[in-house]
Amino acid sequence: MNGHLDLKDFREKLRSWLEQNCPEEMRDGAAGDDSICWGGKNWNFTSPAQKTWLDRCAEQGLTVPTWPKAFGGAGLSRDQEKIFHEEMRRLNARTPLQSFGIWMLGPALLQFGTEEQKLRYLPPIARGEVRWCQGYSEPGAGSDLAGLQTKCEDKGDHWLVNGQKVWTSYADKADWIFALVRTDRDAPKHKGISFVLIDMESKGVTTRPIRLISGASPFCETFFDDVQVPKDQVVGTVNRGWDVAKYLLTHEREMISAGGALMGGGRALGAVLKESETGLSDPIQLSEAMRLEVDSLAFELTLERFKDQAESGQGVGDASAMLKYMGTELNKRRLEMVMAAAGSDALDWNDGRAPNWLRTKANSIEGGTSEVMLSIVSKRVLGLPG
Amino acid sequence: MTKLVRTEEETLLADAARGFLGDAAPVSHLRALRDKGETQDSDLWAQMAQMGWAGVLVPETCGGSEMGHAAAGVLAEEMGKTLVTSPFLSTAVIAATALKQVANDRSKESLKQIAQGTMTYALAIDESSKFQPDGTALAAHREGNGFRLEGQKRFVVDGGTSDRVLVLARTGDDKSLTLFDIPFDRSGVSRVARPMIDSRDAVDVIFDRVEATGDDILGSVDDAMTVLKPALEAGQAALAAEMAGLASGAFEMTVTYLKERKQFGVPIGAFQALQHRAAHLWCETEVTTTAILHAGRKLDEDPGNATLAVSLAKARAIQTAQLAVREGVQMHGGIGMTDAFDMGFYMKRARVAAEWLGDYGYHAAQVAKLRGF
Ligand SMILES: Cc1cc2nc3c(=O)[nH]c(=O)nc-3n(C[C@H](O)[C@H](O)[C@H](O)COP(=O)(O)OP(=O)(O)OC[C@H]3O[C@@H](n4cnc5c(N)ncnc54)[C@H](O)[C@@H]3O)c2cc1C
């Protein structure tokens, strides 16, 4: 009862804070890719309102609502977080800041970082001052990530890094990179990896953008030539970086699976169909849309269930592979349907739907492919041999 | 709403049910009944009543255990795992929910008897090959102070073995429907057995100028839905839970077989083609599990707005159960096709349960309608 009242009180206070502080221009929801605020040293705010909104939220810890206050968060419980999202949606407010720091590195540092590392790296993420990218994949190490070869040698007072990463999203825009490197070449492949933090301004780091089928070039090749890294920039134990990497991947997968609603604009499929010229009259489209609606609703509830489960102490664990697989496959179906409903209208490059549709094809590749997710489920959940 | 994770009580209930049914009603129990030409085991139902299952939705004031819809879902799911045949859905879920909407002495008396396990019910809606309550043609003509029921009902599940029947009848030329509560031994009521593929009880019921009075009406004349809608939704949610249980029962058998059966010198579960299909199936069952629990919670906590949740659960359960049994047979190879092996029972029950109380198309259309299609 008491908790209930507290939540009511929390909602009222939050609502009036949001109404007073969210600039009008920031009340257009997640309008599209260009409305995202990624932050970072070189970030060009798309409007003064975007900056005001970020600064005001950061001051309250609301860019990372569930992180502890000491590290830039608001320390919200799961119930409070739910209310926060509901109230944000009510105002149709934009997410003030999105970043790999928030989704991936933050949770890993909270779990594996030293107190000093947390104090040094987390608050700048929360304030949107430092932008991070993820250096996992290499030309020879994709699904078989643990086969990575980027070399990291102990030179006494520093580490020396040499090698190449690929598909590094936003490497050309990021300030720092969290990377997996090989610190022991003789150990079994999972046991010689470390998780290091590298300043992209370090001497010897270069990037080269790669163009995607959607026309955008958000990712890069990243090269390390004799890059010196201070000793205190390893997270977790040296040669045990795989533990950190896996933990982080769990968060990445949850983030990607939850991104479904975002990519489709979160709109009910019925509305999408009604706007199209064939409307609800094409039996094939209608039946696919109905099936998709059933599956999407049940999936959204499943995301809720796993959040509830995580909160009540039962971890999500390997089920994150299920969420990633189901969420990304649904998202691909959704955009296929959007394209089919729109017909030739959506074929114009400037229309926006085609790039979105093409982008969704990466969902079931990035962060571990659908096939890899199914293998994780078969081995770790079902205990199948081999 | 209560969280979408099972509460401690729900977990305990599931464990207890699994323990009991594992001994009292494994699949071999259904097989034995079928081989004897029977569809129900009255001793089993008496035991279930003793454990409070028959009264799962009956108010404590009428001697019930009043555990609620989420709990009824937990029980139905466990029954689904071993294909338990019992009057649970027709009587303890559907009839009890209908009777609860009416607060008169007669309905209270019926609820008491349901909880004790001494009265069973069937629900008679269908007249064509599909579930379509609005299309009801069976007529209840006004005659003197009462009515005469004339017409025929099909696919009346549990109708061959139960004491009473809830029958939906047309009382006006417009859309007026009325729900009657009639004993099967009333003069003019006759039943024709329909041997079903799932080896359970279903009959056609013929109403030949059957006399009924105002006392036989459940709820008000020309207003069946106030009583029937909650009863149908409770039944659909519990049936969805049964189907989810059925899917996980079939799935467990399949995964076990993947680990045991050897070909080419290795367990067949080492083949990635099978691993990925099994993994996909597991993912589908997880998503369906959510929809089931969510429907139970909605019925308990916000029953006036549960239609979307219930139809979502039934649609998902149908899709998943059918996938589970198709994959179940295929991954067992030849043995999956034999009557001596249990998988066929799962496949046949899934087909019947998919049709009962609305098929995939019916429930997906409900979802679409409520989501603005
Ligand atoms: C848009 C986008 C953004 C990305 N961003 C980043 C990033 O920021 N940082 C980063 O480090 N990486 C990033 N990646 C890389 C991504 O993680 C890899 O592409 C992914 O892990 C797959 O590796 P690969 O491309 O080498 O494909 P491969 O591993 O070569 O896979 C090719 C095909 O073989 C299948 N396959 C492979 N192994 C098996 C197996 N054992 N069983 C069955 N099938 C198998 C795969 O499923 C796939 O279909 C990004 C990728 C994309 C598309």
C-alpha cells in the first residue's frame, strides 16, 4: 500500500517535471534516425532544444534512470522506470540520449569495473559527453568471436595494441572504444582475451567508413598500429575478458530485441495497412499483418515478463538469445509488411521506408546472428549435444 | 497488474498438480480409457474436486477454493502436459464462470455442487463447423409463460457424460440471444455421440420442442452475453493454457528423443538442422507462455477488458501447439507415426483444441479488430 502511494507520488512529481522541462520541439517521439542524440565530444546538436533537453535530463540522472546516483543515474527501481517510460510516452518525448555507453559499456562496468573506473567513465556517458563504440568483430572473427587476433602485449608500464577490427559502428564519430584483444596467444582461445578501453585519439588509431546497402555508412574498419594503452584501462581480470564480453553481449541482445518497436515506428499494423492504397482488401497482406500483430503483441509482453523476471532476481541469462532471435526476426517481418503495403510509394530513396527496411536486415546479424542465437538456445537451454 | 512471473503460490500449485497427475493421469491413462471405449474417469474427477480444482473459480461462500483464473490456467497447463481428460474446462471453468455472473439461489446451489464434484456441465454453442455464437439459429419460441427450444447443436464437448447443458438460443428475430441452463434428462433432449479424434467426449444435441421456463434462463432473457462472454473468455484462456501445456509436453518428449536416438553414430540432436528447429520451437513456447499468464492476470484483475489478452493467448497457443506436434512427429521419424507411441495423441488433441471455442482465424481477427485494423 505504502509503495503504491509512493509510486503515485513519484508519477505526479515526474509528470510535472517533464511537463515543465521537456521543450516543445522534443515532444515528437522517436521521429526517425536523425532525431537521435548520440552525444560525445564532437556532437553537433540538431537544435538548441536537443541540448537543453539532454542537459536537463542529465542533471536529474534521467538519461540513465536505473543507474546509481553516484554514477550519473537516478537510481530508479523497475516500477519507477516503467512509470518513467509511460510518462515519457504520454508526452511523446524523445529519448534524451542514446548510446553504446548506455546500452553496453555501462552495464558491463557496473558489473566488472573497479570503483575508480566507474567514477571515471560512467558519469561522462550519462551526461552525453563521451561517445563509445564497440570493437569486437574482426575480419577473421565474426560469429566465432573468440577467434579474434588483435594483439595486446604487456610492455611493463603500458599495453601495446596492434590489429584490425571491422563493422565498428560509429567508430569515426566515437571518442573511445571498448575492445576485445588477445593478451595470451598460447592459452585456449576463450582464456587469452582481455577487455580494454582505448581513447580513439591515441596515436596509431585510424578508421575507414564502410557503406551499407541502406546507403548510410554508420560503420567502419578500425586499425590499431602500435597503440599505447595505459595499464589501468583493462576491465575485469586480464585474460578473463570473455566473461565481460559475454555479459555485455547479453545487454546488447536485449537492447536489439527491444529496438523492434522503434524501427517500425511502434505503430499498429492496422493503421499502416489502412493508409496503403490496397488498404485492408489484399487478403495476403491482411492475413500476414494479423499474424504479425498477434506475434508482436505476445513478444512485447515477453520483454515485459523478462524484465519482471530480472527484477525478481531470476536472471534472464541465455534467454536473451531467445529475445534477440525472436525480436529481430519479427522486426524484419514488420518492415517487409510495411514495404509490401506501401507498394511503389516506398521505392523512392527519399521516402525513408526503404532504408529502414534494408537496415532491419542487419538486426539478425549484428550482436550475434539468428543462427548463433539458435545454437546458444540448443546447447545452453536445451542441452543438446555437440 | 501483478507481475508476469508466477507467484510462489502458483509455482507450488503447479508442482503439486504435476506430482498428482504424473501418478494419477499420465498419457497412458487416456490411452487406457480409449481402449475401453470411455471418455471420462469419474474417480479422477472426484479426486480433483477434493483438491479444490473443481471449485477453482467457485466463491468460498459456495464451498469453492476461489483460486482465480491465473491458477485455473496453471492447472489446465499441467493437465495439457499429459493430455488429462476431465470436466475441468466445461464445468469448473466455463459453467462456474457463467453461474457466478448470476447471484440467485439456484445458481449458488449449482456452484456448490460443481465445487463438490457432484454436478457437471457442457456448453452448447456451435451449429456449424465453426465457432460463431452470433450465428445461433436454434430457436426458443415463446409459448405461454415459457419457451420451447427447437434445433440442433454440434461439437458439444463433454456433452455425453455431463448432467446439464448451457445452451445458447435465439429468442428474437433481431440479435436477441438467451442462455438456458437445462438438464440433459429433460424431455425432448437427445444426444448423438461423435467419436472424436482426441478420444474425448463430444456429442451433437437435438432439442425437439423442449419446454423451458423463465427459471431455466441464466441471466436475463434476450441478454445472453452478460453471462456468456465472461464464461467464454475464461474457457478460451484455460483452453489456451491447456494447449501451451500440450505444446511443452510434446516438446519435452521430442528433446528427450533428440538426446537418445542415435543415427550415423551420434545422437540425432547433434545435427544442427534439428537443433535449430528445436531451439526455434522453444522460443515460440516462451512467447506463448507469456500470453497465457497475461490472459490469466487480466481475467483476475481487469475482467471487463480481457478480450484482447484472451484472444492473443488462444491464437498464440494454437500456433505453438500445432508447431510442437508437427515437429514432434517429424523428429521422431517412423515411430512418431505409430499408435503405440504417444505423440499421435498430442497431435489429435491439438487439432480438436484448436477448433474448440474459436480457431486461429477467429482469435486473430479479434486481436486485429481491437488493434484498429
Ligand atoms: C549493422 C551492423 C553493425 C555492427 N556493429 C558492430 C559493432 O559496432 N562492433 C562489432 O564489433 N561488430 C559489429 N557488427 C558485426 C557483427 O557482430 C557480425 O557481423 C556478426 O557477429 C556476424 O559475423 P560475420 O559478419 O563475420 O558473419 P559470419 O560469422 O561469417 O557468418 C556468415 C553466416 O554463417 C552463419 N554461421 C556462422 N557460424 C555458424 C555456425 N556455427 N552455425 C550455423 N551458422 C553459422 C551466420 O549465421 C551467417 O549467416 C555489426 C554488424 C552489422 C551488420
